[in-house]
Amino acid sequence: MPGHTLKISGLSSAVSEETVRTVFSTFGKVIESRKESKGNKGERATTFVTFVHSEDAMEAVRNMHESMLYGSPVQVALVQV
């Protein structure tokens, strides 16, 4: 689903996938989320969030890119397929 999946990077590894999903679901229905982390304490994690509608994904990018999320500045971008 091009245009529906976001990459959220720069997250503290302590922030759970469920927390990210909850935050981003305020912009629309999230159908999938997946956290990638090396598991080392203190490292930054990346989470991918997929929305039902591309408009919701774009709204999330506009509102969340370069914002602070649980004490960490995050980068939010559409995944290019």
C-alpha cells in the first residue's frame, strides 16, 4: 500500500510499539505497526505504522515530523515503495 506506511525514527528504544500505535491512531485507523530495534539499551528505534487511508498518513506526517515524542525528537516520513 504505497503512501499509507510511515517510518517513525529517532524514538527511544524504551517507547513501546503499542504506545506509538496509540499516538498515531489519533490521525486515523492504523492497521499495522512494527517496531525495529537492535535491543541495546539507549539506542534509537524505528517503528513502521500503516494507515487505512493515505490522507491520514499525510496528516500524521504534517503533525508529527520533527516533534518531540516521549522526550525524543522524531522523524516521520512516508515509506517510498
